[in-house]
Amino acid sequence: MEIGVCCSLENARLAAAKGFNYVEVSASDMAAMEPWDSSVYAGLNVQATNLFLPGGVSVWTLPPAVVLAQLRKFLPRANEVGVEVAVIGGGGQRNHPFTREMWDARPIPFTPCSTPESAFGKLLYSAISAVYEEEHEAFLGDFVEAASEPPPTREQFHEQLRNAIRSWMSPLLAPEALNRSETNLGNDCGKFATTLAYYGIPYTADVYHILYEWDADGREGGLAVPSEAFWEAQLPFAPVHVHLADLQGRAAPSAHDPMMAGFFRRLKALDYQGRMSLEVRTPFDELNGAAEQIRLAYSQS
């Protein structure tokens, strides 16, 4: 199991000595660097990024220009550095300004989406399709040629397009569900993941945000730890990336954290083989042994 840590570039150079296999750094910093200098990341095993959208923007006021511009600048740099997955969080950036009544009126730019989450998925889908324009056109040409007999159904077309989008992305773009203190869009991980999958977009499972929502919703009537059914609903299929932190203080979890056991068991049941990034408020200089604690907790779950 590859265990990494979300950190600054300064701390990234110390991560291996603390037992981490890779680092997860800021995508916004990477995209904003002018002039671009990949040597800044030399010697670092940067497999993932977070902080995809810069602060102070809103995808609802400038869709899809903001996301598209960020993608065009970030993707070639990320590939040069070796990034394999880019987490899309950005609670403030994606926080939607609509009341339920306003949304039910279907604002024209986002029709025919039935929820803000589906509009967010459609926004990312549109930006990805624009970035990979050549691949998209080739797909359409191949599909029309191959599907002349018998004619395809709408469902068949979209299923193949979703699979194609997933194959084009490099790195994989993987939004994460966030908690209600950060955003009002994408708080239920299971529903968010399913909505994103409709557009061919994978997801990141952040256990801290999932547990925050579970706690805020009353702990399934007062349970001490989440039920197996809860984890099955929150992770309906395997994510492509994982963020880890304890519910208490968003600290580095210990090997005996009961909150983590069900999450890890669900990942095992889904045959998850990807990375796990520690994303915590624990000071970086106090993370000695944290990676080994995670490995131990995972093996014991």
C-alpha cells in the first residue's frame, strides 16, 4: 500500500525520511508558477495533487472558463512532473449560491441537470471534452462508423463515452466529497461518486469528510462507529484515490482508531489498490511513524 502525505513543497523534501512513499502538493501552485520550472519538483515523488482551483473563484459565475483554463495550464505540467491523480476539492470555489427554489427553476446555463452536483459533473465533463478535443472527435468518428448497424441506443453511446473520457484523463481528475462546513455541494460521498460516474469522472474518498457528515447527521441514531451498511453506501464502488485523517481534530489516525476499521474493510472488499494520502492538521514535524500506523491499521482491519 502506497502511503503519501499532503504537504508544502518545503516539507515534501522531508517526507521520505518520515516513511511516506510519495507526496501530494498544490495543483494551484503548479499552475500559477511563472515561468514554469519543473526542476522545483526534481527529486520529489509527486504522485498526486490537491487544491486544484485557486482561491477566490466560483465555478458558478464563470463556468466553464475557469476550470478549462486551469486544466489547460495544469495538465501538461502535472504530466511532466509525474502526477497520476489530481484531487478536486475547493469547497468555497464550488459552493453553489442557489436556494432549492432557485434550483428547481432550472437556471438556463445548467439545464437539464436536476441537482447542483450533476451540474458540477457536467461542468467538468465539458472542460475535459474541450481539453481532449482531438480524442473526443476521434471517438465520435469511430463510434458513428462502428454503430451504423444496428443503431446504438442513447444509453450505449453515453456508456462508451464515459469509458473513453476515463481513458483520456492524464492525470485522473478525481473530485472529493466535502463536509457541510466547507461547501453545500457534494456532501454525501456515495451520491456524489455516482453522479460523477455518470459523466465518466472518478472520485476521491476522504474519510474525514465522510465521518464529519456521519457525525453531523446523528451517527445513525447514536452509533459509536459507522455501520458496514453506511460504508457500503458511501463507497458504492472503488475510488481512485483516498485521503485519510481522524475525525477528532483531523489528526493523523492511530493503528487502533475504531473509526477507520470499517472504511478500510470496505476498501478491501472493493479490492482498492491505489494510494492513501494523509491530509491532516497535525504539524508535519510530528508525523514520524504516521505512515506505519496507517499500514498497521489497514492490515488489522
